[in-house]
Amino acid sequence: MATYPFTAADLEALRQWDTPTICNALELVAPHRRGHGFTVRPMVAVDPKLPPICGLARTGTQRAAFPSGRSKEADRAMRIAWYEYVADAALPTVVCLQDLDDTPGVGAFWGEVNSAVHKGLGAQGVVTNGSVRDLDMFAPGFQGIAGVVNPSHAYVHIVALNLDVTIHGMQVKNDDVVHADRHGAVVVPHDVVTKIPAAIELLTRKEKVILDMARSHGFNIAKLKEALAKSDEIH
């Protein structure tokens, strides 16, 4: 069984912050990741009020515009293999499913049934450039961060599992730590997962100086320069 330099509690702790805050912290603890590792196109959240999700990536690809070309038995075997793969995790997971169709989202893999199934298998949610549907019937607490909302299954089917995928510019591989909310998603390198809380605490203190000054009576350029200087001195 794989081992990780973090625990389920460490992943759960990251859920108290939104994804932009996680990205801010990564700029401090993993500056080489500043320009990549996150989604770069607008996404739709099934329930924007849900807390962020954070877990190990379970990756796969799908298509829906045309039939798979496989037998019914082969399609069923692939679907079962996918579910077994998602379930085989010692920590909570986030499904990352790339839609390979020329127009992603023609058919929705994610709705009432699959949200319930994947929640039962330990996933907190899904990040996909494809579509979601059944918005009012999604499993309670299971988040969907998707490219579009569409009404039909079409010919949706799993193409492959446990491979590197790219979702709206974010490259993800099996067991990556993925953090996501209504803003989008980001991959958190394993070696900095436990460094994120301290980085956020530091950034919060630095930002507070500027925010307090900006919200104060008589705020002006001179006070802004003073606040920026004080913020720079906080380490």
C-alpha cells in the first residue's frame, strides 16, 4: 500500500480554506508552481455553498459523442474496473475525469446515480472538463466542479483509468493531491501539504496590515505605502 508524507487529517485541514487561498500559499512554499498546476478556464460548481474538497486524485478519461465501439459486456467491465479503481484508496479521493470529445460535455457521466456511487466509494467530489446534470439530485455533500451543465447521457463511457489527464489546463496524475471549490482546482505537491497551514497563517498576517489600513478612515496613497512597507517586514 502506498505511503504519503501526510495524513487524512492533513488533507481535511486544507478544506477550511478556499482554493485561491491554497494557491496563494503555494506561491510561498512551492514558488516554481506559480504558473501552472491549476485550472485556467471557468468552471461550474454543482453546489457553490459546499466546502472545498481535498483528496487523492483518481484519474480517468471519458467520451460521450459516439458509442464506445465495445461490446455491452466490455463496457460493463470497464465501468466496474473504474469503480474498483476509485474505491482502492486509503485516503479520501477527488475524481479527475477528462472528457476527450471535441466538444467536451456532450454527455454527462455525473448525475444522481454516479454522485451517489462515488460518494459511497470514498470520493468527496469530481473535477471534470465534461458535464454534470441532475443538479438538484446530486448526492448531498458530493461536489461537482465541471466545464458545463448538460441534460443527456448521450453515449457516455469510460475510455481509460489511472493515467495522466489534463482538465482545463491542470495536469493531474494518480494520487496527486487535488484541492477544489467553486473557483476551480489546484494540485498540491505531496511535499508541501503539511506546510500549507503555516504559509497561510503568514500570508494572513501580511494581508491584514494592508486590509486594515485600506478599510480605515482617511485611507490614501501615503497610508497604502506605509501598510505595504509594514507587510513586507512580516516574516
